[in-house]
Amino acid sequence: KYLWWNSLAQVVHFQDCSGKDTYYRYDDRGHLIAVTDALNNTTTLERKPDGEVLRINHPDGSVESFTYNALGQVLSHTDGKGQITRLSRNARGLPTRREDAKGKAVAYQYDKAIRLTALVNENNATYNFVYDNADRLIEEKRIDNLTRR
């Protein structure tokens, strides 16, 4: 395997052990904008000026897209099949709900220390997390009621 870097220490060329090459291109701000694989298929990334990825154009013609809130956090992702996954966030920017294209959702719950305490699915089944005073995870209670300590 061989790697080549640019002056910003970003990989610009990778050659695997079979001699196949992959090339990486970056914009003037150092953001990845294209990857060309060993079969000469190129994936391009369209970005906002701040670097957030707006679209990913795949060699097969499929396109992924993203939307963001004012804090630059992802609010939605549309995959190459046009299926949308949405995220809701609280005032701190933490995800509070994730809903996929089929309407299946997971809610995220946090304690006052901003630690994830529960994941609740669309059937109201809950996966719980418990922490000690040093913020270490000490217990997980799964949806099937199996508890790990």
C-alpha cells in the first residue's frame, strides 16, 4: 500500500497492494470534493462555503443531499433512492428524534448532564442508559429487558 499527501497532510493518492489507485481532490479550503476510484468512477461532493456537504453525486447517477440548521447540524439526509431521514434537535443541538423514510422513529432522551439516557422507538420500546457520578456508563437495559452492567 502507498499513500501520497498534499502540503496540508491530506491524502491525494492511495495505491492498494494490487496496484489499484484512488485519487482525492480538495477545494482551496481543504474540503474533499472528489474521489476517483480504480475503475475511474468519480464521486463528487458539493459544499457550502463553510464546508457543509450539500450533495454527493455518485458515479451511478444517484444523488444524496443534506439540509442543516443554523448551527451546521444535519436536519435531513436524502439518500440515492430519494428516501429522507429527518432529525429533530433541541435548543442545545442534541438530536431528540430521528425519523426514516418509512416513518419509523427513534426518540433520544437526555439527563441534566446532557448524557443520553434513553432511546425510544416507534413502538414505545425503550433502551435505557445509566451513568455513575464520573459520567461512566454503568448500565444498559435493552428493549428485550436484558440488562448489562
